[in-house]
Amino acid sequence: MTDTNDNQEGLMWPPNMLKAIQETSEQATRTQQEALQRMFMGTGTSSPDLGDITEQLGAMSQMATFKTRVQSGGRISIPDAEREALDIGEGDIVQTVIVPVKRNREGDDE
């Protein structure tokens, strides 16, 4: 007894369904790109009031994420590359968000 789908034995989905899924995904991507373009570039007739989005995006481009060790007295260091990229100099005031990654204490298993 032969199956009409012998040449597609390993496929879980019929090829026409896979093609439909791919086309739907591509259309969704295009729609998202167009919506972002309208939002950021202000194109189209009805763009939402987002305030000064360029100022917010500019602030986001002036951020860095890195890991560092806490030194004696609770001091942390900003790596050279981050200081250079963000043009941070001695005496500048910066905002810091602390998220513990790993604790190195006696008695801890990790």
C-alpha cells in the first residue's frame, strides 16, 4: 500500500500550509515596519502623539550595560570602553541601576 505523500514523509505540515504561514509572517513583518516608520518618521495622516520621541531615542542611545565587581567601600568601575563611548569623564554625574548577578560570599553554593 502506498501513501500519496511518500515523498513528504518527514513533513509535519503540508507545503501549502507552510507557505501560508510564511506569507502571513512576512505580511505581519511588513505591517510592523510600516507602523514603526509612521510612528518615528511622522508619515501618514494619523500618527499618535508620542511627545518628543527623538529625545527619548537619543537618551536610549546614551546607555551602556556591563557587568563589574563591587570593590572595597562599595565602589564600582565603569570600563574604559563604556566611558569612551559615552564620553564620561571624571566628575561627571551618571545614573546607575544595580542588578545583582552573582554573589561571592562564604557559605553560598554558587
